[in-house]
Amino acid sequence: MLERTIAAIVIGAAAAGSGCAYLDVMQRELIYQPVRDYSGTPADRGLEFEDVWLSVKGAQGDARERVHGWWLPARGPDAPTLLYLHGTRGSLGRNLYRIARWRELGFSVLAIDYRGFGRSDGELPSETEVYADAQAAWEYLRKREPDPQRRFLYGHSLGGAVAIDVASRNADVAGLIVESSFTSMSDMAARSKYGFLPVGLVLTQHFDSLAKISGVSAPVLFIHGTGDRYVPPEMSERLYQAAREPKRLLLVENAGHNDASMRVIERDPDAIPDLMRQARAVRPADVRIPISAHQ
């Protein structure tokens, strides 16, 4: 899929010229591929949940759009909370098994669909819009959980890049969990058979996590399967090397792109409790970090 995406970007650039609106839309269509259908809800697994609707700025910056999410409260009043950010394919329904697993681990979970996905408004998101959707969800999570030491972030695949962006912008993240994610979109392009081409010059969707991870002050747990066929585990190693302490990297033998965290929970049950202990030691602030410019 990545190689076909890069080939289409190169062909489109040659035909239309870099930086044009057509090239931007084409990249977004290839990267995000929104899915509307649901394969189930938390109720199908016997879990209590609420539908959540978040207001965000429209694509033109004027009209408002809505982002849909699920709030799955934990049983205990002092449970930690987790913002769940999925990847580029599927919707909340197709991520239900992973969302339910985090809930079963004792977290209250807020999971959202980016614009264009599931029941959220919009047709096709952009990098800027998925960041804005995730930030709106984080601000909503603050209202649900007033204690910053109990507010965690999780992102899978491209959702990991979105989670890193949120964590780099906000000082009140207790801990960050990044699964099967990459360093940047241009690095992914460089590793393909089209890596000799200057694809980076025509990319409009960058997701440069490697440039942002050092700005994350929260403890970080990186998880990656050694059998991942889509994102090489070396990218999580590079993110880990660039991150601040405290940090931990778990390379899960033979795990693929979608099951690494599930295997970690089975093989290393102390991994998540260790992250929580680190969060209590670091004591996150309950303020946002102002940033003057951002992609």
C-alpha cells in the first residue's frame, strides 16, 4: 500500500506540479481512506459507554464540524483515563477489540473517530485537522478527569504520530503509549523502492514525529512488533533514542502491526503499571504548552 501511495504521489506531482491542491487531495485520499461503517459498539461486549460529540473548526476555519467518540467509564472512581487514537484505516467499530482491551485493563477510555471516519462530520481529513480533532478530545478528557496524573495518551500506527503531537503540545499528559508507529512520512517514503525519488519535496502530510518526540515531557512507552510488515521496528527504536527519560522500548518478538500491545500485556503485565508509577513520579502539570508555529 505504501509503495502504491508513493508511486501515485510521484506521478501526480509530475502531472500537476508540486504543491497544488490536486496533489494534496490525492495524498490525503491515499493516506487516510476513511471508513464509515461500524462493526459494533462497546455494548456488544457488555461495556457501558456514552456517545460523545466534540465541536471543531470546519475545513475553511469558519463553520463548525463535529467529531464523534465513545466514552467508556471504568468501574472505579479513581481509575486512570486514556485517550485512544486509531490509525488511518477503519473506524471506532473496527478498533473495538483494542479499545475494549484498554478498558478491561482498568482505564476509562475516550476514543474518537477523526473527521471523515465513522459518524464524525467531514469527508477527508488533513494532518492539521486530525491534530485538531485529537486536541479537542484531550480538552474534553480534562473535563472528565481533573487529575493530570491520571490522563494518558495512546496511539496506534498513524495514531501514534497524532498522540506524539498532542503530547508535545500539552504539559498535562501523565504518560504516552505509542504502538507500531513511524518516525515521519518522508522516512517511510525513503524506505520504499521509490526512495531514490525526491518524494519528500512533494509531501503535504508530514507527521514528523521524530522532530517532536524530544518535546514530550511525559514518560513514554514504545511498543513495536518485530514482525511488523508495514512499519519497521527500527523506527520505534529511533523514536525511543530521541525521546527524553523516562522512556521504555518493548520490541515484541514475532508480533505484527496490530497485535504488539496485546502481546505485551500478556507477556509483560508490569509494563503498563510501570508507566503509571513513572507518571506519578514525574507529576505532570495541568497547563498547556504554548506553541507559536506548527505544521
